[in-house]
Amino acid sequence: MIEASWIAGLGVILFGIGLIGAFSRKNAIVVLMCIEVMLNAANLNFVAGALHHGSVDGWVFTAVAIAIAAAEVAIGLAILLSLYSTQETISLDEATLLRN
Amino acid sequence: MLSLDEMENLLPEMALVAGIVLAILVPNLGNATLRLPLTRVRIPLFIGGTRFTATSDPRLPARISIVAFSVAFFFSFFGIEGASGEIGGVIEVSSFSRMMSFVFYGALLLAAVATTYRMPARRGARAPRDKDSESRVEALVAALMDNRRQVDFHLLLMMVGLGMSLMAMASNLFFMFVAIELASLAAYVLVAFHKEEAVGGEAGAKYFIVGSVASATGIYGMSLVYLWAGDLDFDALAASWAAMDGLDPFAVIGVGLMLVAFGFKVSAAPFHLAAPDAYAGASSPVAGVLATASKAMGFVALFRVLIEVTMPAEGEALWFCIVAILAVITMTWGNLAALTSENPKRMLAYSSVAHAGYMLAALAAIGSGLGDSATTELVLVAVVFHLTILVLFKLGAFLVLGLLETEGRSHRLEDLHGLARRDPQLAGSMFIFMLALAGVPPLSGFLSKLLMINGIVNISAGTGSTSADAIVPWAETVDPVFWLAIAIVLNSALSLFYYLRLCLVMFFEEPEEAKPLRRARHLRRTILVLAVLTVFFGIGSGAEFLLDLVETAVSAM
Amino acid sequence: MGEHKQEWDRLLYIVPFLAIVPYLYSTGASSTDYWWLIIAAPLVFFATIAIAGQIWNGDETWVNRLKEGGILGLGALSVSLSAAVWLIYDYLEHHGHIETGDPFSWLTFDVLTYNGEGWSVASTGFSGIGFGIYLDAVSIMLLFVATFLCFLICWFAIGYMTTDSINDNSNHRFFAEFVLFSMGMFGMVLADNFLWLFIFWEIMGLCSYLLIGFYYWKPSAAYAAKKAFLTTRVGDVFLMIGLLMLYDIYGSLDFAVVFDDPSTGVGGALVDAGQLQTALLMLFIGAVGKSAQFPLHVWLPDAMEGPTPVSALIHAATMVNAGLYLVARMVPFVDVGHHGVAGMEELGLIVAWIGGITAFMAAAIAFVQNDIKKVLAYSTMSQLAYIFTGLGAALWLFNNGKHHAGALVFGGALFHLFNHAMAKGMLFMASGSVIHEVHHAHDHLSHDGDGSDHDHGSHHDFDPQDMRNMGGLASKLPITATAMMFGSMSIIGIPLIGGFWSKEIIVGKTWYAYFHGADALLGPALLILATAGMTGFYMSRMWFMTFAGEPKNELVDHVHEATPWIKTPLVLLSVITALGGFGLALFGMVDWLSGEYDHLALHKATFLDQVIYELEHAFLPEDMQLRYVGWTTIALSFILGPIMAARVYGGALKEGEQATGLVHWLTSLSGKFGSQNVDELANSQLAEALQQRLYFDDLYEGILARTIVPFANFAAWFDANVVDGVIKQIESNSVLGSVQIRRVTTGSARDYILMAAVGALSIFALIWGVSA
Amino acid sequence: MITSDPLTFITLTPIIVGLALLILPHIGPASMADFVRRIARSLSMAIAVAIFAITTMLFLGQIGNIDWLDIMQGDYVFQNEAVVLLGEIGVRWTVGVDALSFPMVWLTAMLIPISMLVEWDAKDGHIFHPLILVMEGALLGVFVVLDLFVFYVFWELTLIPMFFLILVWGGDDRRYASMKFFIYTFTASVLMLIGILVMYFNTGDASLAGSLTDHHFDLVSMTAQAAGDGLIAGEGLRHFVWILLLIGFATKMPSVPVHTWLPDAHVQAPTAGSMLLAGVMLKMGAYGFLRIAVTIFPESTVVFTPLLIILGMVSLVYGAIVCMGQTNLKRMVAYSSVSHMGLIFLGIATMQPLGIAGALFMMFAHGIISPLLFAVAGAFKHHYHTLEIGSMRGIAHHSPWLAGHMMLGWMASLGLPLLAGFVAEVAVLIAFWMTFGWLVILPALTLIITAVYYLSSMQRTIFEGGDPHVGVLPESLHGEEPRDITWHENAGMFVLAAFTVLFGILPFIFWDMMSDWSTEFMLETLVDAMNSQGVKP
């Protein structure tokens, strides 16, 4: 059995990767993926918490969080698509009609 | 299955769910029939076929959502007095949650009304192509904006309402996050709803990306808290926090990360950066919802986490200093940025940032732990009152822009030029909204700001040394919270500049085009009513009534 | 007067006005109940004339029948005059002060005082300021001078102003301002309180401003008006400070309260001489401004820009006496014999010195003036300075216990005021007559000469006031020449005529004071002695240049006394000037004025005894030193000065011209002293300096232009760019900051996330910092 | 209502009627809109005149039969039955006047119809005149309410009509001026609001207190509390609050260095706006300062007397000097207001009943004179289209009435005796000498400077020109023949001129009550403070 702290540690790393990816990558799809990574870091924590506390809540949370993540991806892709259809780019640095 | 009592407590949400169902079904009703196999008997199926006149009416979805929101709105209102109940371990209906849902539904109702005029159906709409001439593109875009996507729009609107309302009722942190996500995801789509316009998609994309990062951060923070406490019920969390010996890094970092997520929701600096873009790109009613209901949602979350969970019984809260600094930065940033903004919607967005700053300052005053329960309540009343009446004038201002938008766009200050000459009613209302935003008496914006300052002063002014016999020694001893009050009033003065500038162009400049605005009867009446209410809740019995209401709600918290 | 019958009919309008006082008298009322008529009548008619004149401007009735308000003004002044005469009559009957107390309290207020432990409302004094009247011999005399002269001048002005086309449709302004001025003068004389004195004093200042600037369209007039107001304002401000100090000392400004016992202040405190002297000096600065004494004298010559003789007359006969009156009111403070405060010798010395300097300086400048009114203006300055010197000597004498001598010179000085007022009033009216007729003659000529298309240029270039255009007018203007002759004699101090009686006393007693311990008075004494001779010269010069000799301009032939209304006052005043001085001296005017006698009457058994007594007193005083002084004065002023003038400017009339008796004789006489060419002297640097008024105006203007103007401009700049600049800086910095901070919103979602991340990190750093 | 609660009536009627006249045309049917527009101007005037009549009757005793001389400090007449406005935080509608506020009430009621009259032909009169009516209500409200919350509401409410008056009817640079005016004074007054709130949290009377806060805004009760143990416990805090209040009030007055909004606002404002701004709005500062800052914090006032002197003196002297450097007539008059308002601080700083009475009378007299000045300046703008001093000469020929009013106004403002301003000046100066001695030389010199700029400005506008029959007309006329002022301008100026003279000759009409009140005020509030602070002569 893996220690809960290991799982949580992995979560921290994942979260860091996600966050850094989110602000260092231009491609919106990649950023979306990074966000998923961040959410998964949270899921790992829930799992670790469920293990650590021996409660079932964590598992439920994880399941729901995954559902949310899925919804988020769906919506995100749709929105990015509409961005692409008008500006023909999904680079976050180029879609800057709105600024200042 | 819910019991009758629980049903009664959830009537507004029921109404909304019913609305969602109806919105999906009713517009699809038609004369479709199902021929019973082997017979010539045609059973009317109603779903599909040629739609009836009534069900194909393009305004139907709006009507449905308006009715649903109205019902929800009134039920919420009547629920403020004495609603209480606990459902399924994660929902707790209280006066406070009803008050907040009252605010949410109010804001969304207004957005629904405003949108009626934005999207009446028009035939022959298509997306513009490259070869189209500029004027043609404009016409096409206008037609597209008016395309029949009402159902989608109003569905999303009702989902936002449902999410927000559930969020206010959540007694469990995780459930609250889920509700927030429900509201937020729908809101992202609403922002990006005008995909025909280049800015629509961009605004949605930015808002979505930044918002998602923020909520991911928040959820991660929540997961850390879960790691620490093992339970996400607010009561349990509060108990764990109170029992915490020293500072647990999991708890502190978790709360801190959640602060980031809520900070984004209330658009506190520096998490607010996507907000102006989103407001500017979204249609005005949606931007108005973001600036009022969405912000209120963020504050409810802050209340839950900061005040219910992490506020110690005595002494300064851990987050006091952070929130205070955030407050000052937020209000100053917002006001400064709004100062030279040439886009009315952006300007209102920044002003919304500044208002978040004021309310954060009030929260910080609570966090200082100097006040007793009565003063804490006073400050909370102030904040909730502000959130409530913000719907009147902030959303009112967006609705005015929305009315302008139906003619063209309202993203330039020039679009407001000479509004007083073109449409005195609108200009007068806008003037009232602006002054209320700036906090000029006797409008309700003044009362709420006064109450917040009042609270801060009340908490802090007495802390100075009474034996100091000159200003400087006194100022050295007074609690820094006091300076938040000064910061608020100075910022109010600064903000006056851009609010007045907007009024100025309405009354002073020559209109770019002299033709009168659309009649848009309901929307116009709504705006006028909002203007009247802005005055009405400023002083006298109106204000007393609303204050009483808020007080009831807050005391239930 | 037949040809002006219609004009004289206008006088009927003032009959109802004149009837008011006799009617009141007949009802048995007391004059002290109706003193307010003196002030109220002009005040009411000021408003009436000003507004009616503007509304009915140019209306036939208004212009011809009411003389654009002149008749109304005359009516109002006749009410004042008759009420004043009534009051004077009562006063002389009852031989004593008239005090009404304060029939109405103008301002009531409270003042806190410190009693050593705490502050409480002052129980004595400091209760407010009321208004009532206070009459003693001095104010009675001045009241008469003011009401009488104002009445006559108004009379004269009706004739003078309404016959000059340049004034058409604006005379109502003149008459309104004129009666307002009269109100100020009457009020000042009547007031029982230093503050009210000041109030009316300022009203006069305003009217002086308005009247000097009557020809407002002339830049020189507008400038002169401003200059007069501002110069006197400087004095007034100090006067006001003096009042504040006096009020602080005595807790009241009422003459009755203050003069009751000037040595004890409010609450019985002993008055500090130094403080009181400072206060009185402040008052004196005010007097210096109003009476155009050095160094605030610069306004008076310019004031001659006013409508020719009339407003100038205010600046000669009445208003300028206000300063003298004020100084005269200082006597009770210094009179150590009657509760005065000892140790204020410097006051008298300063007053006398200022007087002496001004007398000499003004006389010297008058030497070179060619403008007939300017000569009179400097003469006025000089004569007022005489009176100041006399008052200064009186103050010194009073303060050193020499009560009798003090009283004598005090009375003499005031008597000189009377004589001078009458003479100078007449002189100015006479000069007005000259100017008016010369001007008319010129108009007549230029109209005839050029036909319809007459030359405006020459019209404007011609100066009807320049004596170099005159000469030989004695035969053309007989009444004017006679009047001017008597006036000049009175001013010069020709023995037995008018001013002689008072001037002798002033000069004599100033020397007396010098001989009796006031070493510092030597200067003023010498200066006024020299001035006596100079007066003889410049007054004679003026008369000779105007009336004697051959005409210097062909238009003189066309001059004749044609204007109605002008002659009457001249005749009346000539009589008073010629005989009044001696007559009143006989009745003990000097002692009456100084309060030594309480009524005007012969004090010797018979009239002849009195005449002999007075003559002996004037020419053969017992004190040998004074006798020499007196003789020197006479020699200088009567003999040396006029003869020198006659040598330079005198000359017989043109062949065939015949003037009236005495005048003709005088012109012939003036031709008999030979002639002397003074061109060299006239072109000297000294003469130039005198022409330039000893450069005082240049000096003041230079100082103002170099200090105040740049300073004001700097202040305006400072306010707009520094004080407001701070605000503007805040504004522009906010805008800059706004632009900067908006740049942070780059539009890229990446950056937003980055910013949020940095923000979040800072939050954690903060938490860490807080918790650590 | 008029007899039972006249103050509420005169305050609310103009606001209600004015707003109705402004709003009805935009929400009613077209025929009604036309009707309302037609009657708006006359009805506004009628209301304003009626209110003036009522206030005059209040003064004369026809209503209420008040002995104005017998009002003690802290007592008010015509007090109403308090109406709770915001029970949660203790806000009540209480009105009342005493000898401090009543002259201001009368002044306001008098000036409103006159400023309407002067601008009787203003464009868009159906908006202009109702706006002034709203202004009247707001101004009266400031002076009559005895609840600090409502006071602050009215205080800020005055800004809104004035903002519009400047913005819509103002001069060329009205955008900047209206913004500056609004923001500048608003900024100052929000600081004042903080001060009020600190006071609020030290109030104790439970019977008036709000349910939410246990405190109240009632000024009468605060005054009583201040007279008892003092409202605020710590001296440092007291001083701080006093300074906050001072910032608000001094800016409104305005005092150097926070005066620069005034010239801009004045120059751009329409005539009626300038008249009200100078006539009444500036007095709000002085009124509030006396009513709140001095009354409730007498010790602080005593302690900060040197500050008051500096502010007053700098305003007075510096304001006057700046006046001399102005080339714009209205700007000059505006700075002269700054200068005159300095005297009010000086009068208060003397700590003498006489000085305070002088300051009160200064408020009153300046309230009559400065509108006259601005009416004159406005007439120049109206008929000559320029305010530049020196761009014209000899205007007296073309506009004799204007020149006459100018003369009277200018003279009154430079403190000529028998005109209203003199009384105030002399009273303040007497008190000033008693307290500060030779410092009086500065105000005294200012009298000269004042004369310099006033006379110079007259010399270079209505005088000179060189020709008795035609003046030098400004280029802005473009060769048009100028006319004299219109009958309504003339009538308005005449009334002001008449009052200037009336109160100059018979100042005791209002002086007596001011003087009595000042004595009471000193004895009740300041004397104890002076004794406890050890003030000695």
C-alpha cells in the first residue's frame, strides 16, 4: 500500500506542472490539458485523503471531480473552437483583441 | 425522495428546474403525430413536427425563463423570513441562503428580461464571410446576435441560477465547489455566447481558461484541506480549525489556494485580470450577471471559508492582513484602471473590481477581530446589503448598455455621447446608476458604502490610544484597519472621476447619430424601475425594509 | 438777470424743501430731534436722482425743469442747510455741547475678557456701537461750512454742469454723487463716535472717487480717481487700525465716553501713553491720506481731473478738512489739563513736521504750475498743511501743559480751516467760471472759424485751464476777477482779510512753541514762515497770469460772464471772505472754537474796543519774539511774494479795457514793478523737478510697478501652476498610472495566470511572514 | 404643514416640485409633457418666491412668532416631530433652525428667486429653473437638518444640480470645471464623512439609537453629549476628527490651499450657478464648521487656533494678491471670495463673540454681495461675450445700469461702509485686534489690495475709452452694438443692491440675533475649552 503522503506528494508535483504549464504555454489546448493535470492533482489528494482518513468521502469527491473535469473539457473545447472560428488561432498570445 | 417540507424549502430551485425542463420541451412542441402502427390513428405526439404558433414564438424561451426566475425570485423573497431546513447533509436552507438566492435570481431575472430584446428571431441569418462588405458584415452580425438561440441562452442562464443558489445553500465545501462549477461552466458559455463576434469567443476562452485554472487551484486547495481535516462539512472544518494547534501547512495552504479561486470569482486583484476582458466581450446583460451575481457568489464562498471556518473566536484571523492588503490593492487597481478606460463595459468591469475591493476591506475589518459580534454583524449586513443593491445599479448600468447594444455596440465611450438628447430616460437612469456606483448620497450606493465604512470605523476608531494628546501619537496607536476606511473614501473620490466622465459624455457631447433608441418597452421599464429602486433603497422606508431583510439574513448566518 | 428768468423760475421748486424746517420749527419741535434730516435728505435724494436720472435720461422735463436732478439736489441740500442752521442756532443759544447719546444702537455685541482665572463677558465697555450726534464748537463750525458750501456749490454746479454739452445726459450722476458726498460730510461732522466718523469718511472717499472719475471715459480721469481712492485708502486702513486700538483701550468709540476721561481706559485701567500715541498716530496717517499731506499727497493734484471746479471744490473746501477735523478730535487725549495723557509729545511734533514739509513742498510745486486748478490744488495742500502745523503745535502745547497757548493755536488753526474753506471754495468756483467761459469762447470760435466741419483735433488740444492761454481777463470777467482777488488775498494772508487772522496765529504760536521748549518745532516753524512768502508769490502769480496783463490768446476777447447760476455764490462768498475773517475774529471765533469761550460774542465792552484789541493782538503782540515773527510773515507774504510775482507776471490791462475799481487798480499796480525774465530759472533742473512734482508720483508708481505688479503676476502664476498644479499633477499622475496599470492587462490569458500565480505566491509569502 | 413644520415644507417642496418638473416631461404623454414644459419656469419661480415669502414671515414672526434674539446655543426653533428614516442606524428627519442657520436659510430663499430672475431667459428654461429649485431644497436642507446623516446627504445633493448647471449651461471649458468641482469637493467631504462616522460611534443616547448599531446621528444629542463629558474620549482622536471635518469644510469654503476648484467652477458656471455657488454653497463650509467642528470639539478648535489663523490669513492675503494677477473678471471675483472667506476663519479664531458674530455676518453679507458681483460678471459675459478685463473700455456708456451695479457691488465687496460687507469686516477686525494685536496689519493691508484689484478692474472695463460717446468694445462682439442689461437682470441686481445697502445701513436686522447667538455659543462651548486649555490674552 502506498503511503498517503506519497500520493499527496505526487499531487503537489502534478499541480506544479499543471500550473507552470498553464502560464508558460501559448496553445490553449495545452493549457486546457494543464488544467486537467491540476484537477487530477486534486483528485490524487482526495484519494490520499480517503486513504489517510479512511473515509469514503474522498472517493466520492474524486469521482465527482472527474466528472467536473470532463464537463470542463467539453465546454472548454467548445469555447476554444468558437475562438478558432472567429480568430483562426488558439494561441493565447495572439487572441488579444480584448486588452488594456 | 424529498419530503414535503424539503420541497417547500426548495421551491425556488424547483421552479428553476421546472423552467429548465419546460425550456427544453416547450419550444419543441409541434403537431407531430405518431401513427399507431397498423392503424390510421394518429396520436398527437407533440414533440417535433411543425411547431405551433405559440411554441415557435421566438420569445417563448425568454418568457419561460422569466417566469421561472420570477417565481424563484418571489419564493426566495418569501423564504428569507424564517426559512430553515437541512437536506441531504449538504444543503442547508437558511435566511441567508435565501437572501443570496434572492439576489442571484434577481440579477438573472433582469438579465433574462434584457436578453429578450437582444435575440428576437430573424430569418436568414448566417455567419459573415471574408468577401462581405463591412456594412454587410455588421448587418449579418446583428442578425446573428438575434438568431434563435434563445433556448440555449436561457437554459444556461437558469443553470447559472441553479448553481449559484445551490452554492449559497451548500453546507459542505465540496458541494459548494460543485455548485460553483455548475454556475461557472454555464457562465463561461454565456460569455462566449456571441461567437459570431471575434471578441465573443476570445472573451469566453480567456475567462474560461483563467477561471478554470482558478477553480482547479481552488479544488486543489480544497483537497489539501480534506487531507488535513478528513471532512468537508463547514461545521466540521470550523471545529477542526478551532482545535488546530499551531498552523497546519495543509490547512493554511489549502485555504490560501481557495482564496485564489474565490478571489477570481469576486475579481480581486491580481486575480481579476480576465474579468475586464470577459465583461467587454460578453453581452451586457451577461457581463452584468458576472459583475453582480457571480461576484456575490464569490463573496458567499468567502464568507463560508473565511468567516464560518477560519475566523477565530477571539483575535485576529490569519487572513486578516492578506485580505486587507488585497482589498487596498484591488480597489486602487480597479479605480486607477477604470480612470482612462474608453470602453464603458471595461470601465464598469474595473469599477466592479474596485467594489470588490471595498467589500474585501469590510471583510478585513471583521478579520481584524477587534469588533464584537454586533459590529461583525453590522459589517456583514453592509456587505450583503451592498451585494444586494449592486444588482440594482451595477446591473442597471449594464442593462442600459445592453439597450444600446441592441442598436449596435456599446464598447466605445462615443456610443454614449449625447445620450441625454437621444433618450433622456436612459441617460437619467444611467446618471443615477453612476452616482450610486460612486456612492453619492442619497442613493443606495451611498448607504451601502457608508455602512461598510461605518463598520470599519466602528471596529477600529476606538482602538487608538485615548491618552494620546495629539494626532500623530494617536495615529501611531490606532489599528491599521482604520486606514482602510480612509482608503475607501479616497478611492471613492478617485472613482468619481470616471463615473462622472461617463455622465459627462451623455449630457455634454453631441450624439454621433441622432436617431432615437429602440423602444424596448419592458427593458426600458425595467431600467426605470431599477433607477427608482436605486433611489428608493437609499434612504427612508425602502432602505429600512431592505436593511431589515438583510439583517435577518445575516443573523441567520 | 432778466435774460435768465426762466432759469430762475426753477428755483421755485426748492421752496417746498426750504419750508420743511420752518414748519417743524413752528410746531415747537426741538432741533435735536430732527438732526437726522441733515443726513437723510441727501441720502434719499441720492438714490432718487441716480435712479430717476437713469430712467428718465434725456427726458425733456428732467433735463430742462429739474436740471437733470440738480434742482432736486439743491432741494435736498437746502433741507440739510436749514436743519443745520436750526441746529447751529440752538447750539449758540444754549452755549454748550449737544449730545444725543445713542438713540439707536447700531451694533450690539459682547467681548470676552480674561480676569486672571478665566474668560468671561466684559462687564464694562465693549457693548456695541451706536449712532448719535455730538456737537461742539468745532463740529458746529464744520457743519456750517459743509452745509453752506455744499449748498452753494450745488447751486453753482447747476449752472456750470448743465451748460456744458459734454455733460448732457450724465449730470444726474454728478448730482447724485454730489448729494451723497454731502451726506458723507454732514454725517462725519455730526457723528458722535469715531467709527461713524470713519464710516462717513469712507463715503466721502467713495464720492470723491466717483466725482474725480466723472469723465470716466478719460483715461487720465479714471486713473486719477483710482489713485485718489487708493492713496486715501492706505491712510484709511491705518485709521481703522487706530480705531481698533482706541476701542481696545477705551472699550468704546463714543466721543462722550472717550473724552470724558481719556486717561483711564475701560474698566478704570490707566492708559499707557505709548499705546495711545501709537493709536493716535495711526489716526493721523488716516488724516494725512485724506488731507493730502506728505507723503500721501500725490492724489490731490490729479483729483483736478474731476468736472472742472465743482468736484475739485470737494477736494479743497470740504472733504479734505476731514483729516483736520480728525486731528482736532485728538486734542482731548493730549490735553493734560483736562484728563489728557501726558508723554505724547512726539505726536504733536510729527503732525507739525508733516504739515511743515507739505506746506513748503506744495508751495514750491505751485510755483511752476500753469494749470489754474493745479495751482489751487497745491495751494490747498499747502494751506491744509498750515493747519496741520498749527494743530501739531497745539497738540504739543496741550501735552506740555501750556493749555492757553495750545487753545489759542488750536482755535486759530480751526479758524484757518474756516477761512480757507470759504476762500478756497470761492477760488475754485471762480476758476471754474474762468475755465467755463474760456472754454465756451473757444467753442464759439472754433465753430465759427471752421464752419460746419470744425476741427476736433484743435478742440481737444486746447486746454481751457492753462493760464498761458489767458491774461487780461479782469475786464471780461469782473465778478470772477473780484472774487478771485479776495480769495487769493485771504489765502495769502493780506492783513485784515480773511485768512490773515488765522494764519498769523498759526505761525506765531508755532514759533511760540519753539521758543518754549519744542526745539524740534524749529523746522516746521521755519518752513511755514517761508511758505507764507511763497504763498504770496504763487497766488499772486496765478491771479496776475489770469487777469492782469495783455491777453495771451485772441479768444480772450470773446470771453464774457454769460452763464447763469455761477455768479451768485461768487458774490456771496466774496463778501464772506473779505469781511468774515475780521468779523468773526472780533466775535471771539478763535476762543470759541478752542472751547475757551462758550459762545460767540463780543468780549469787550464796545465794538471799537474789540476792534482795537484784535488789531493790537494781531500786529503788536506783547511777546517781542512773536512780534518779529508776525512782522516777518506779513513782510514775506504781503510784500515780498506778491511784488516778485508782479515783476514776473504782472502787467496792466490792454489799452481801453476797463475793469471794476479795485481790480483795475491792482492790475495797473502790478504793471508798475517792472518785469523780470525768469526763463532761465524756469528751465532749470529745479523747475523741472517741481514740474514733475518732485518725482514722488514716479517713485510710487515705480515701486508699485516693480514690486506689486510682478508679485501679483507671480502669485497668479503660482496659484495656477503650483497650488492648482498639485491637483493637476495628481490628476495627470493618476491618468499616467491608469494607463500603466491597464498595460498589465495584456490580453493574453497566460499573463493573467502568471499574475495570479505570482499573487498567490505572494499571499503565501505573506502568510508565512505573518505566522513566522 | 406650513405652520406646524415650516422647515420641512420649505425644504422638501422645492425638491419634489423641481424633480417632478424635470421628470414628468419624460415619462408622461406628450401633451402633458408640453404642458409641464410650458409652466416649468413660472412654477419654479412661483415656488421660489413663495418660499422666500414663508421664510420672511418666519423671520418677522408671522409664522411661529419666534423671538430670534432669545435662542440659546443648542436650542432650535421650528423643530419638528422626528421621523425615523433609517431606524437600523439611527437616522432621523429632524429639522430646526437657530440664529446660526436661519440667516442662511433666509439668504438661500432670497437668492434663489433672484438667480432665477437674473437668468430668466436661460436656454432650456424648463430644465434650468426646476434644477435651481432642486438646488434650493438641497441648500435649505443643509442648513435646517439636525441629523448628520441627512446633513451629509443634502451636503452632497447640492453638488448634483450644480454639476448640471455648470455642465449644461456653462462656459467653454465647462467639462473640466464641472468635473473638478464635483470631484474636488466630493473628495473633501468623504473625508469629512469619516469624521462624522467616528463621532457617530461615540454617541450614546439609546433612545435615538439605531437597532443595528446602537448609535445615532442626532446633532442635538451629540451637542449635548459634547457639552457634557465630551463626545470622544481620546484627545488625539478628537483632533483627528476635527481635522477631517476641517478638510471637508475648508474645501467648501474654500480656504487656501484647497481653493482651486472655485475659480474654475465659477468661471465656467452660468450666472445663476455662480451666484448660488458663491452666495450659499461657500457658506455651507463655514456653517458646518461652526455647527459641527467647533460646537462639538471646542478644545480642538482652541488647540488648532493657530492653524485657523494661518488658513484664514493665507486665504485672505494670498487670495487678494492672486486676485490682482487675474485677467478674467469672474476669476478675479472668485478669488476675492476666497479672500473674503478667509476672514471667517479669522473671525472664529479670535475666540471672541464679536469675532464670531462678525464671521456670521460675513457669511450673510458675502452671501448678498458676491451674487451681485457674479450677476454683474455674468452680464458682461452675456452681453459682451467676454470676461477678459482690459478687452474693453468705457462700457459705462453702453451699459449704464450694468456699470452702476458693478460700482455698487465692487464697492460693497471692498468693504465700503454702509454696505453690508463693512460691518462684518469691522467686527472681525475689532475682535482680531483684541486677540492678535499687530497681526491685524495683514488683514488691513488686504483691504488695500482688495481696493487695488477692484478699482483696476473697473478702470479697465467700464471706464476709460477716450471718447464720451462710445466705448472700446471687445472683439468678441464682432462689431455688434452692445445693449444694456435686460430688465430681469437689472431687477435681480437691484434687489441684491437694495439688500446690500439695507443690511449695510441697518445691519442689526440680522446682526442682533447673530451677536446674541455668538455670545451664547462662546459661553456654552468655547469658554470652558479656553479655560481648560489655559488660553490667556
